[in-house]
Amino acid sequence: MDILLQQVINGLVLGSIYALIALGYTMVYGILGIINFAHGEVLMVGAMVSLTLITLLTQLSLGLPPWVTLTIVLLVAMAICACLSYLIERFAYRPLRNAPRLAPLISAIGVSVLLQTLAMVIWSRNPLTFPQLLPSSPIQVFGTGATITGKEIVIIVTSLLVMALLLMIVQKTRLGRAMRATAEQPNIAALMGVNPNRVISVTFMLGGALAALAGVMMATNYGNVHFSMGFIPGLKAFTAAVLGGIGNIQGAMVGGLLLGLIEAIGAGYISDWTGGVLGSNYQDIFAFMVLILVLVFRPRGLLGEKVSDRA
């Protein structure tokens, strides 16, 4: 039972990160109907930029508390990744908006490879250690053998708060109404005074900011960053978006948390299930098994795609 509870905690941490990344995929798909496969690399850039900023602030010896340092770094990284996402949309996707569906996909792969290469040149090919700015001492959970750390609590709570804020923005604000109108009928939305280009750019920027947040959380959780760190989490987040119903914001949240739980629980028990043949390092197979099963048996995802709620 302790193992199960521990894996549930690990799954919630992992799922919170997947959900944040999946929101970027699902918002872009909801408005443009394309999959932004460069999204994982935006996450990587966010983590790399945050490491550089932490190193710079440490060298300046300002004496800031760790949580203040992390907050400053996070806000700057989110702003930089939002600008990067705007540039990706402006120069890699907007000229191809009326092109065949395959063209944006090829463009996204090209941007992904370009960002990875630039990261190798600017930072390093080797993994870099990410400073631990949040408490990592284990805390007993209800007197059981399971533990949770301060940084894991921060990751889960921050993710849930950000997801709730995004949901409120999409459903309750003028920007959210413009996003939903553009997702449903961009031409009619333009006749009603909505600027589709502006809405699409803002959507990309929101997704980029969420990717930066997820990147910093990943770096904090695992303690290192490297140039390819966004590729596999990006694919898993895409799986989470498909699982929940791509184009559906609530679906991305639910899909991310579910996928994290499935992967963590599977990793905890895969050795027992296979008689020791496979270890926890094979946990990636669960995410892609889920993707295959969902595409075969429920292509619309668990919550389905509601066009009026897309963003």
C-alpha cells in the first residue's frame, strides 16, 4: 500500500508537469487545428534560460532568499518563452496557415531541430546541474511509508493554480471569448471585430509561458537540464492532450494528470508484472501504449472535443 501511495504522489507531480505542457498543444490545436511539435523545445529553452539567470543572480551575490530568486527567474523565463513562441508562430506557422496540413508539421520539426542545435551551441551537449532552490527534505504522508518533498508540493499546487487561472481566462474574460470565437469561426470572428492574428499570437504566447513554467518545474524536480530534455516530455504531453481530447482545455488537464498517474504506477509495478524482466526505466512504454489505445478505441479522447470550448 505504501508503494502505491508513493507512486500516486509521484504520478501527481509528473502529471502536473504533463498537463501544463499539454495545455500548450491543445490551445494551439483548438484555434489553428495544427500540432505544434516545437513546443517541447520551448520548454527546454525555458529551463536553460532559468539556469543561466540563476547562475547570474548567484554571481551578483544579492543575498536573495531562494524562493525569491526562483520567482524572478521563473517570470523572466516565462516572458522569454512567450516571446519565442510568438516568433515561432509569426515566422514558422503564419506564412503556412493556408498551406497543406503537412507543411506546418514539417516546419515544426525544423524549428524543433533548430532550437536543439542552438541550445547545444549556447549551453552544452552535456547535462547541466540545476540548483535546488526549493526544500527537498522528505515529509511523511499521514504516518505511512510514503513521502513527499517541499518542491513536489510546490509543483502540484502551482500547476493546479495556473490551470485554474487559465480556465478562468478562457471562460470568463474578453480574451477568452475572442479565443473561443476564433476557434469556432475565425472569419466570422474577424467580422465581429476580433483580430484573429492577435488572438493566435496571444495563444502561442500563453502556451510558451506555460511551457517555461513546466521546464523550470522539471529542472527543479530532476536537478538537471540538457538540450534534448523537452523532446520526450513533449511527446508524452501530446499523448496527454489526445487522451483528454485534443482541443479541450479541461481534457488536457485531466489527460496530463491521468497519464502521470498511469506512468508512475506502471513504473512502480512493472518489475513485478514482468517477473523482473523489465525495470522502472521502461516507464515510457506506458505513455505510448495509452496513445495507441486511445487512438484505436476513442480517438476523440475521454472528454471529447467541444468546438465551442476550444481555445
